[in-house]
Amino acid sequence: MHKLVRKALTFAATAAIACSSILTNVPTASAQSIAIVRDAEIEALLKDYARPIFGAAGLTQRNIEIVLVNNRSFNAFVDGRRIFINTGALLLAESPGEIIGVLAHEAGHIAGGHQARLREQIARSQIFGVVGSLLGVGAVAAGSLSGNDGTASAGMGVAAASGGIAQRSLLSYRRTEEINADQSAITYLNATGQSAAGMLATFNRFSQGLALAGVQVDPYQQSHPLPRERIALLEDLARSSPYFNSPVDASLQRRHDLMRGKIAANVGGHPALQRAFNGNTANVGYRYGDAIATRLSGNVGLALQKIDALLAEQPNNPYFHEAKGEILLSGNQAEAAASSFQRAAQLDPNNSGLIRAQRGFALMRTGQPALIEQAISDLREAIGADPTNLSAYRQLSQAYGQRGDVANAELTMAEGYFRAGNVQEARIFAARAQQKLQPGTPAWTRANDIVTVGQ
């Protein structure tokens, strides 16, 4: 797995204040930082899940991006043209239909233009909230000056009450949009001949979780309708569909299990695998995760035996070859790892830049000068195909460093930091690179663009 959880290259990504989530209440008052992870296998599966849904929603021309979030909770949300989905949701969902339902719901938000309208609603609500808060602050100041704690408390009450009026209006609006997104999801599932049973299973799980936790929820303080309400609203629609009892596609379920096994192994090792598959060690997803967990525990030899057994059954599975490359790399067998990554890249139907970057990194790890040029070529191609692969920038910088090309090593780090949103560090590395580069060259110009951005 490429940089998931234990070896994650995470960076701060800002979620818009008008994001809409599938289950939980995402804060709307301020942005939040989230940890992003990348994996070629999981990204390919989610794209396959989403493709027919996006077609039914009329989103095929919108270039919707699905982003993995390193978070163990069951949640997903949208921000602009991006759907963020937690690794916890992927791990807990036992069938493809559960995740497909989540994606259909989020597609409903995007297709319905809910974010734009939500921002407008926030702006209207803030008129009342800001006026109320100003009155409250004035009362607090008066109380503080007079030494009257009761007056200060009353002031806080004014602020809270006024803000509460605006908040309830806004939350009521958001609950309506959530219901609309649920109904749109059912429409998309019907249009693509898919069952909504997984979507209902998701809400049932969440409802049971609240009951087991003994949570008493004020429905007027929620941005989403309560799970039992959503189930009641969706039950008739879902069960009236001719596709409700359609069987799960076996090949899709197998890929789903492989994804869950990979995530479980990375987040919790063998104990997490046991929980995810209820002790079913014969499941291919469990066996895949077992090989990964064995590598993470440090037993490279046994991990190789386990992944080779899987490869004997599925010799053309690109991600098994990728996993073998990671095992070999863990055992300091960089050249053999590069061969496995090369085979994975050849078999990968999506031509993922993530896998090409892994081959470049393995070649760099050999320490052989003759292979450094190929490593640089692979890593540059990987970045060209996927400029958001932040770890590839660091690896390419290291490869340039091994070649003795300090200027390009620093420029690459500058570009990586810039992509990650760290403009301050980007400028530092760009300025250092600029001093070593020939003025007027393309590399010097790229460095200059970073140094002068925003000036």
C-alpha cells in the first residue's frame, strides 16, 4: 500500500465551510485540517464504484475527485468537486453497496448545488448571529467594567440565544438538503440498476451506534436528520425498487474485501483483521491483509511466502505485485522490489502514477549510479501523471541529490511544498535553488514563480 497510515505522507487540506457530510455534523464555522492518504488500489476501486453513479447524476464532465481521509470514523463529505471519504468508512462497510450508497448521497449534494445554496444560507444566518453576538459582547463588557458577574453571564446568554436562532434556521435548512441528497441517491441507484440495501445498512449501523452509546440527541441541534428518520423516509423508496434484492457482484465484493484487508492491516494489524472478517481467515481479503500485517510486524520472509501464495492464485493482480514490491523493499531488496513494481505498473489498467513512483523510489534505493537516471525519469513521469503525489517530490529530490544535482533537488522540494500548500517553505527552497540555477532557464523561471507568488 502506498503511504497508508503507518507510512503516510500526510498534509493539511482545508475543507470548505459549506461541506456536507453523510452522517456526522461537520463544523461550518471554520475550516479544518484533514490527513490525506493515497493508494492506487483503493482509488481505482472507488472510481469504479462512482463511475455509473456520476453518470446518472450528470457529473461525468465535472471531474469529481475522490479523496481518502486518514480517519477511523464512518464518514464522508463534499467540498466543491471533491468527495472526501474516511478510511474508517471503507473498513467498516462490509459490502460494496454501503460505499456506493455513500458516494451516491454525496453525488446528490454536488448535483443539487447544495454547497452554493448552503453558503448563501450561512451568509443570511450570520446577519442574525453577528448582531446577536455584538449585543452579547456589549453586555459582557459592561458587566466586566462594573464588576457585576451576573451582568456578564447575562451577556453571554444574549450571544448564545441570538446565535442559536440563526443556528437552528441553518440546521433546519441543512437537514432538508440531506434528505434531498438521500432521495437523489436512491434515484441514481435505480438508474444504474443497483440496490439501496447497502445505503439502508449504513444508516441502521449508525442508528444502532447511537443507541448503544446511550446518546440522547436534540433533533433541533443536528445538521442531519436522525438515522431512524432517514431510515423511515428511505425504506419505502428503497424496497419499492426492482433492484433492492439484486445480488452483490462477486468480483466487486472480492475487491471490496481486499480493500478492507489492506486498511485493517495498516491501521491495526492482525487484531483489526480478525475483527473486520469475524475470524474468517479463508477470505481473500483477510489473507491479503495477513501478508501486509506480517510485513509490518517485521517478518519479511513469511510475508513473501503469503503474498506469493496469493500471486499463484491471481498472477495478473497488479496490486499483489505492488504489495510484493513493498515487502521486498522492507527487506532491503530494492532491485527485486523495482522489478515487482515494474510488473505491477505493466498490469495496472489505470496506469497509476503512484505505482510508477514506487518503482522510481526502489531504483533510487538501490544506490546504484547507473539506475539513478531511470529513477529520476520514473519519478518525473509519476509527478507529471499525478501532481498531487507529494511523496514523489521528496523522493525525486533525494534522487537528484544522489546525482549531485543540488539545484534541482531544492527546486523539487520547493514544488512539493508549494503543492502541499506550505508557501513559506516553498519559497525558502525555491530561493536556494534560484541561486544555483542559470537565470532565464525554465528551472530558474519555475523557482522565481514560487519565490514571487503573492507579491
